[in-house]
Amino acid sequence: MNLRNLLSTALGIAILAGLVLYTGGFFESGGISPDSVSRPQPTQGPTPSRTATAHLKTISQTTTAPGTVAPRTTMRVEAQVAAQITSIAVTAGDRVSTGETLIQLEHNRLDTAVEQARQHLVKRQSQLDQARENLPAAQAEFNATQAQWRRIKTYFKAEAATKQELEQARAAFHRARSRLTTARKRIGQAAAGVEVARQKLRAARIKRGYARLTAPADGQVAKRLADPGDQARPGTPLLVLHTDRTLRLEARVPESRLAHVRQGHNATVHIPALPAALSGTIEEIIPSADPRTRTFTVKVALPDYSGLQPGMFGRLEVASGTRQAVFVPEGAVRPMGQLDIVRVRQQQGWQDILVTTGVHRDEMIEILSGVAPGDEIALAGGGHGT
């Protein structure tokens, strides 16, 4: 029993010793030290035929922010009178010109109102004509009675007429004067009635014109909110128009970068859907932030550009100072999977260095880490080590 225990213990010690020797590389040719496993050697290679030097360059810093192209003016087409819609000539996406008919409303009731107003004007004009016709007779009577009264007064002073004749002549004169005054008042009243009737006819015709809704400006139909047969009411939009040549970018600038944005400053706007960047002017900064995103809305006026449409995505870029950066030619950076490699000359020879890249400017690439100013670097085609 003791011999068996002794053999088991000896066997365990032997196995443990073998494991120690194996992990130490004792059984491999030449052996392996822990240092040789943990310290990688630099990648060496032949001298490249084309080289360049990393150098410092002063570049402008920019503040960027995403945004959306929006119309500076959104126009709503609304009815001015309550009426049923008989036809709509456009739909969303259609382009329209100033004065183009967009919607037609039912106008039978409006036509009736115009006709009634016209007939009322004819009646008032007839009354004015009649009043004017009566004026000459009243004026003639007034002139005659006035002359008669003057003669009777002269005769009465000469004791050639009685007091009764004088009173009769005076009474006749006063009646004629009253009738003349009344005739003149009737002309004035009739003339005023004609003017009121004309205004009512003008208003009726204007309302009749409201039955045809036209485009207030050149633009594009953004929304159609009604259909034929619907009842149009004042204040209720039927169409929404985006006007042409009045577009701007509404960008959302983080509050931490707002200090670099100033109203009236120039800005560059990149629209991915367009082939070129656009130059704009910051025309408005909304003075309150969105509490959810902590961003401020900045509105940038855009030039008229073919293909620019409301709703397009854009990116605002505003100069915000300068900084020093290390740049190398684009041909010096080699992609290796998800990584970027630059071959740099060091004391022990050429070595591949993992780098972090930044912006691209004029066929040069900014190196954020891995290369220092003055380093000699290999260019593409100059021979790479393995």
C-alpha cells in the first residue's frame, strides 16, 4: 500500500516537471525566451526609390453642421370665399408660374351677386339721371319767382302794389327756393347712391375673381391639401408652394461651436446631390437652442443653382481659425484592411508605421499620429518590405 502511494507521488512530480520544461521551450530546437515572444521586430525592407518629407502646414479650421435645404418663403394658397372646389389643375411636385390658375371654385352664387349689384347700380344711376332732369325746372321756377318778388318789392315801395301782392310774391319765391334746394339734395343723394352701388358691384366682381385661385409666385407645389368636391373656406390652406430662387440651408449647429458662427459671415454649403459646393451667407441665427439636441438653427442664404431642391441634405462649413498640421502626400499612405500604414525611415532602417489620418487637402493627407514633421517617408511604388 505504501509502495503504491510512493509510485503515484513520483509520477505526479515527473509530469509537473515535464510541463515546466515544455513551456520553457526546452524541447524545441534552439529554445524560445519570453522576451522574444512579447517584443515584435520592426518590418524591414529595401530602400524605396521615391520618397518625400512630412511637413507642417497651416490650415484653416472649420465648424461643420448638418442641415436641410428649405424655402425662405412658403406660400399657402387659400380661398377668400366659401365655395365648393370644382377643379384643381396641379398636384404635388408640379411647377407653377405667377398668375397660373391652380384651383377653380363654384361661382354661380358669385355670378348672381354680380348681376344683382349691376342691376342695383343701373337703378341708382336712373335715379340720378331723373334728379338731374328735375333740376332745370326747379332752377327756372326759382329764377322766375325771385325776379317777380324783386319787382313787387319795387312796386310796393312806389305804392304801385298792395301788401297782399308782396306777401304772395315772397311766398312763391320761398317755395321755389325750397324746391330748388330739394332738387339739388336729391342729386347729391342720388350721386352718393350711385357711388355706393359702384363699390358694391366692384366688391362683387372681386369676390367673383376669388373663384379662380392663381399662383402668387413662381415655384413648386409642395403639398396638395384638397380635392375637387371639397368645401373651401377662408383661412384653410388648399395648396402649399415653395417659391423658386429663395432657398436656404437650415443647419443645426452645436452650442459648443456657435461662437464661431456670425450673422453676415460667408459660409460654404456642401450638397452631396450636387457636383459643386455652394457659397452662402449666414442671414439668421435663431437665438434659442433646441433643448433635446442642444443645437441652434442657423439659416444660410443659398444662390440659385440648377438641381437645388427643398428637402435636400446639406452640410454647413464655416471657417473658425487656423492650426498647424502634419501632412504627407496621398501616395505615402497605404491602406491595410481597416488600418492606414506609412513607411518611415528610422535609424534601424525603413519601418511600416500605423498612422491616424485626418483631412485631405490638395492631394495631401493630414497625419494625426505616427509621423512627425521632417520624417522621411516612402511613396507608392518605392518598394515595400514584408
